[in-house]
Amino acid sequence: MNKTVELSQTAYQWILRHRFISEDRIRSVVQQTPVSERLYTDEDHFEITFKTRNNCHVLQIIIWTHERQTTYLVYKIHSQKA
């Protein structure tokens, strides 16, 4: 069973300001990233880093996630040029 992905208010506002990536893409990345590619900062928190294109730039996206029993809570997102 896949866990559901929830977005915090901060993460949702980031998506509204950055039109090059959608809410659906964030949700699918969190659900489909294997455990081996997650960088755990403690038992329940991890980061996912991936690259995407924005017009002529390659961007690195970092997603900070809290893993709960039945959900993933995305609480922070950051982008930078790769």
C-alpha cells in the first residue's frame, strides 16, 4: 500500500511561486523514490534530491519529508541551479 503524500503550507506556497514543477510531480517523486536514494537525517525525516529542466537551465530540487505511519508530509522544498 502506498502512503499518501501531504504538503505543508510552506511547501504548497513554494509550488505556487515556482511554476516549473507541479504538485503531482512532487507527490510522484516522493512516492516512487526508493529507500536507497533517500538521505535520512533521522528516523522519520529524509531528503530527496533530483534534477529537472527549466527552459535552458538544469535545476536541482531538494524535498524535505517527514515520514509518518500512513503518510509522507513534505514540509520544505528548495531549488537551485545544478
